Amino acid sequence: MSASTPVPFTIAIPDSALSALQQKLSCATFPDELDSAAWDYGVPLKDIQQLTEYWKEGFDWRKQEALLNRMPQFMTSIPVDGFETLDIHFVHQTSEVDAAIPLLVVHGWPGSFIEVQKLLPLLVKGAPNSPAFHVVAPSLPNFGFSQGSKKRGFGPHQYAEVCHKLMLSLGYNEYVTQGGDWGFFINRTISHLYPAHCKATHTNMVWASPPTLARHPMLTLQHLLTPLTPAEKAGVSRTTWFMQEGSGYRMLQSTKPQTLAYALTDSPTALLAWIYEKLHDWTDAYPWTHDEILTWISIYQFSRAGPAASIRIYYEIAHATSPTMTLSQVSRYIPTVKLGLTYFPQELILVPKTWGRTLGPVVFEAEHPRGGHFAAWERPDDLAQDLKTMFGRTGGAFACVKDKNGGGGVVSD
């Protein structure tokens, strides 16, 4: 079975859901806090009290809803082999440029389709020697306004299948992908499963292992003989911090997501604290506004599958076994899909470049002085330029999609 014909979608949260949220916020109970705790123990009490109060008294969801609805959004039904047929929400911004490149942008957690909002105007418009893109950004199953699966085992294969079938349903038999966080893992699975269709992928989170003599003898020698750069040394420190001080959430969500789900579903303040911590810790001193924070959180609060459904992806991918893609398989060399790697200094996992080159035929690399985990939101200009360079006329992935070379600014009649 193929996907249904997409229909336009407009976000319209019922007044009853807004009223229920206000009631819960009014009943919020806060813990105490140790003197001088700062961020060492988690989100400071003052921050959560201020955000909760603003969410209750000052935040205008209808205004933010209208801003989100400026993006062209659709809904389609996609059958998933061995699972249900799921309603999938997605943004689809087409370009007027002739031969624009179909680009699938896949979010992670605690992101959503909102991350593409700043990229759209930068990617759909071409310029001389600068490619344009048709941008597709789905809400993954269990996230945002997409339907969630009710069956166990909805893992990397299924997320990849949904994204691939979505692209085919839109007429994009060949396409390229971009993503970080779970977007990296899902796009790697797409590259593995559908290399005849996925012609190249770009990531801003490079999850890779050291090269070995058995698989990558030249890279292994290069890695052993080449000292780490200052940026790579800083990346090791950042990665060490994340693994020791910032990744407790991952263990919980990978082992007992249902237990955590009760708090995230019942208490919007718990949901706020759980996600806001990541928005703060995972960015490069990005100046989040209250409206930005609460819009990101509200997409989870009003999620079709519920605020906690999204964290199940951690359990399913952590417990994935063959023949589906496991975490170790994701980092193996994929020979036929061109690869672009971008490094931002406050990403969570930062590996030496020789490690990244074990993932596939790297045709583009970039390293930026600023930016963190949510690159599309923090540094949209940098990320958009990387994509334009990678797929531009002098880039290593130029014309990798048949008859879709980006157009170089030429507008269709």
C-alpha cells in the first residue's frame, strides 16, 4: 500500500486543551533548592517559576500557532509494514527554482518540525551558483502532530520507512537528507535501506567510532599519526562532559520510558523542566526567549500522541536487534551515499574528523566557531550555507539527484 494523497493541515489546538493546561499550571507545586545550586543540579528553581508563570499568564499560544501556520503543512496516511497505517504531519515548502533539490529534514528529540522554520527562506530561494531546495520536514511518528504507533518495536527501520514513503508519495524518487540527533540515525538507516533513492546525506551530529586497521587502514594510520587539533581536543572535553554529566536522561528514556511518561503527561511543569534543561545545556549560549522556549514545549504538550510518546524512540533504538539497524550498525561505512559532515563546538558528541570519515564517502566537511546541538535553530545561516556549498556547482554532491541540480537560481516558467 502507498501513502494517501496529502491534504493541507492547519494547527488548531482546541480551547479545551488550553484551558486544561491553564488549570494544571495554576496547581503547580515546586520543590525547594540548595543554596548556590545554579545549574549543577538541574534547572534552577527561579527559571522554572518564571517560565511557569509566563506560560500561565503571558504566553500567547494563538500568536505562536499563527506563526507556525505560516509554514505550508500537510497530513497524509502512510502504511508501515507490520504496524499500523499512521497519519503523518509534515511541512512541505516547494521552491520556484527550476531543478530544486528534494531535501528531507529529519528532527530529533527534544526538537520537532519547528526546527526547519528558520531554514525555509534560506533554502527555497536559489541564487547564481547557489542551489535551491524543495524542503520536506515531517513530524516523526509519536512526535508533534503525527500519529503514534501503539505497537512495540517501532524502531529505526520504521521511522526510515515512513520518511522514505513520504518522499516517494510527494513524487521525489531521488532525494537528499539532513538531520542531527535522531535525524542522524534515521537518515543513516534510510541510506542503508534505500541507497537507490537517497543520494546524499548531511549531518550536524557526527556519531562515529575510531577507524580500525581491518576496515580503514589508511584512516587508522592517519588518526594515529595526526595530532588532534585544538577544536578536536575541545570536542573530546565536551563529549566527556556530556557522557558524565549530561546524559542521565538518555539512560532513563532508553530503559523505563513509561515510568517517566506519567510525570511528563500529568505535569506541564515537569515537561517544561525536562526539555528546557536540554535547550539550555545543549546550545552555545543561545539567547532563548520565553516565547521560543514555550512554543517548543507546547508542541510536545499538545502532541497528538501525548507529551511522552516521543521518548519511546530511545527504548526502541537502544533495544533494536538485527535485522533492524542497531546503534553499532548505524556507524558502519555506507559506500554509495555521499556524506557531508558539519561540526559545531557545543554539539553533544564531537569526534575527530578521521572518525567521521569512517561513515562513508565524505564529500563535504565544515567546522564552525559557534553553535550547538540545535544548529538549524541556533545557526541557520551556517547550516544553510553548508548545504548550498555541498550541493552547489563546486560541491562534492553536485547533481547527485537526477535532473535536480539545484537550478543555480533559474526560476521555472
